[in-house]
Amino acid sequence: MDAVITEVAVEGKRLIDDAWLGRITRDQAVHMFVQVGDGLVAPQTACDIVDDGLAWLDAHSARLRLLGWCALLELPVFGGLAILGVATGDFVGAALALILLAALQYVHHRFAPYPTPIRARRRV
């Protein structure tokens, strides 16, 4: 049963992503989510889940995009500056580049959007 619930949740996430990217409409995502759930997900619950997922993606899209670009660029830039500083003998510059890299890593982990909380199921 847990495998089925996990499969439905993964498919729901994929449908929300497709609806947010514009590949399918919101109504199609809800309809397909109910079909995938095969009785596990009521239409109103599927509607609420899709709406919440789309709202979360809308609220965090700019921040996620910025964090993605920063994560892609900061290691090569500041790592390269640190290596260049060590190669040229500028150890203060290398240390400063490493400190800035560590500070940016901290800021990105601190300001990353938190995942949506999921309640743990009680096991009987």
C-alpha cells in the first residue's frame, strides 16, 4: 500500500510541475491526478493539492531561479579566485575568496525555501 501511495504522490508532483510549466492545464492535472489515484484521491482533494502546489511554485520561482544560477556560478568563480590567489602567492586574496564562498554557501542554505511540510503517518 505504501508503494501505491508513493507512486500517486510522485505522479501528483509531476502533474503539478507539468501544469506550472504550461504543458497541461490545471483542470487536466486535477483530472489526471484523480485517475492516477484510482479512488485514493477525491476530486476536491486533488484540486486543493494541485492549487497548493502551483501556488508554492509561483511564490518561490524567482528565488529558486536565482539560487540555481548562484549555485552554478559561485564555486567556479570563487574557487578559481582562490586557486589563482594561491598560484600567485596572494594568500590574503585566496583566504578572502574562500571566506566569501563559505558565506555565500551559508546564505543560500539559509534562504532556500523550505519544502512543504508533510505529516508523518501514524503506524498502528
